[in-house]
Amino acid sequence: MSKTDIHIIGGGLAGCEAAWAAAYLGCQVVLHEMRPNQKTEAHQTDGLAELVCSNSFRSDDFENNAVGLLHEEMRRCDSLVMAAAAKSKVPAGGALAVDRNEFSDHVTAAIQSHPNIEIERGEVAGLPPADWNNVVIATGPLTSPDLSAAILTLTGEDNLAFFDAIAPIIHRDSINMDQAWFQSRYDKGDGADYINCPMDEDQYNAFLDAMADAPKTEFKDWEKDTPYFEGCLPIEVMAERGRETLRWGPMKPVGLTNPHNPTIKAHAIVQLRQDNKLASLYNMVGFQTKMNYGAQTEVFRMIPGLEKAEFARLGGIHRNTFLNSPKLLDSELRLQADPRLRFAGQVTGVEGYVESAACGMMAGRFAAAQALGKSLNPPPQTTAFGSLLNHITGGHITGKGTFQPMNINFGLMPTAETPNQDEDGNRLRGKNKTRARRKLITARALVDLEGWLQS
């Protein structure tokens, strides 16, 4: 083998997971990260695997939730991201959330200390050199303009982009706990993992009106036809779909009781999730925004409990990049127009931190198999890994609408036939039947994953 078997472009979650997987299998890897030489619109540090939009990896329940299943599958495949998340975990009810700085530090230290991985700082402008014959491009949502343009030329596509948004982060000691309170929805996790800010109907309506009138980020002429990603809409865009939309989205008032006024049910509730281990920073859950900075400060301080909020980071909107993967990639994530190039992470059209890392892990394993002269079949579609890969490389029905980024969900996996009765002979119906079906799907997935790993 050559000194460098695999070049990986991008030091985000997907790139780091790809590098870790390939190095673990014995390949020599060069991981290229353009920061700090070349900044991006969203990153704030030079660390690898920096979390930008949120600090949450979502549900950790592997029996009842598809993303929780993906967590478990990654753990069973020796995931670097899951190991770092375990070391930097912060309270988040039934979710897995991390101290974002500690998480990045753990990943960076692991990559730097691995004897098979070399980190090279600097932008790979345009397509990789012709003598790099095994490349993983994991440049994520902020692929550099030169590389984006080169990919467009190579694939013949017209556009690779959509808009994504970031939620604000607030200093904990600036939150008024005479108005707010700690509680997880339905008391999940430790029962007190979120800060809750209640609104009555008048406050909610005034908030909607102020948000609608606030100045927003203006797009350049060449950006105006770029769509939003449905899974991470700015809160203003959600509000435009109807005045009740937010009440049954990120501001739903169910499963929570205000101890300051337990007899009166809130009309809407804003939740904040712990963002670091010191519990000094809290993230506004679901409050991605495109309001200007000054407007954000004014409008968000209308929320009871946030009247004197101090912001560690305000929200924003940035332009993401992803491929029309069902058309352009093969089952091993290789670009059909140039098979030496393999893609991983959000640039493939998976959405979410966990999904990006999982895609990176698969790309790293595929690239390692190629470097070692081996063959590697994709994981079974009955697994979370396999269903996600199948969606982006062929499961999406091309020709019927536009390919959009997708989070892992049970709809991507083959269903399981659910018995009509539980073990005690009681008839299963409604939510109980759904839970039983999901447990069958997740149990089957882990059995099939073990079989794939053994093979």
C-alpha cells in the first residue's frame, strides 16, 4: 500500500468518523480540514467535529426511537462520535446532549493521537488531485465555493444548496427563574432537564406579531431561489404557516406543569436545553431564526423569564450544500461520474449530526475495504445504517419531487408484523401497538447488524 491510502476532506463529524473507521482497519489516512486557514459562516473554533446548530443528538432510546437505534448501532461499530458523546454528556431528559466544547476536544484529541491519521490544515480547492485515488469528501453543509463549483461541473447538476438555521444560546444566570422552571416534558430523564418559559395567549400573540414585523436576513439575488430544509425551518417561517403552528411545534404546552401557577395551563411554552457541562449556557430549543441580531435580542426578551436574557450566541441562517445522491452516488457512496470520489455526511443528503457521523463511518469502511483489496456489502436495509444508506443511494423515488435531506426514521425501514396481543393476552391497539412494532423493528435491526459485522 502507498503511504497514504485514503484522503478525507472535511473535519466535521462525518469526516472524523470516516477517518477513525478507516484508521481502525489499518489504513493510513490524511484528514484535510480547511479551518483555521479558511473560515466558514457558522463555525467559531478550529476544533474538529465542532457542533454548530445544536448540542443535541436527539433521543437515546434504542428500543422505541429510530435515532436511538442509530446511536446503538454506532456504539456496536466502535464509533468515535458516540464515545466522545458519552464523555461529554449533559442532562437532556431522554435525549443525548453534550457539552459542545468538550465533545470537540475529545474528538480532536483522539484523531490527533491516532498513529494512522495525519491532519493537514488547508483548503482543498476544486477537485482533489488526480493521484488521490481513494477520497472521501465530507465537507458538510458548508462546502467551499470552489469545491462546490467543481462538483457541479463534474455532475452536470444545477444546484447543490438549501438554507439551514441556527438557534440562539443564552447565559443561564440571566434567566428569570421566578417566571421559568425546570422540568422535562412528561418528566422524562431526570425530570428536570429543561428550563421552561410559559406564555399566556396575549403574550403568545404579541410575540408572533413582533416576530413577523422584525427585520430579517436579506438573501442575495443568486440565493433567493434556494429552498429551506423542512427539518430545520426558521421559527419565522413556521409561524407564517399559521398562528397555531408554533404552539404544536417547538412551543407546545403539553406534559408540563408550572409550579409558580399550577392551576393555570400555559398557552405556549418555550423550552431551553442545557448546552454545556457547567450548565452555564442554555439553547433555545427549535428557535432557529433568520431575524437580524438586534431584533432577536428585542423579540426573544418578550418571552417570560427571558426579559433580561444575555446571549452567548445569537441565531442565524446559512447556506447548506447537498448532492442529488440517488442520482449521483452508487451503493458504496461513490460518485458515479468519478468513482475515486466517495461522499459522506450532510453533503449526501442525510440530515442531523448522528446521521452524518453514521454516513461517515460507512464511507470510511467502504474506503478502507477498497484500500485493502476487500469487498464490503452495505449493511442490511433492516438496520438503521442500511435504511439510511438505501434512502440516499436509491430508496428515494427520483422524478417525483425534489430530493430533500432526511433524518433517520422508522419509515425508511421495512415494517414488522405486530402481534395483536401482548404477552399477557391483552389486545394491542393504538400507541401500544406502535410501540410493540417498533421494538420488533429495533430488535431485528440489532440482530441483523451483528450478523453483518460477523460476515
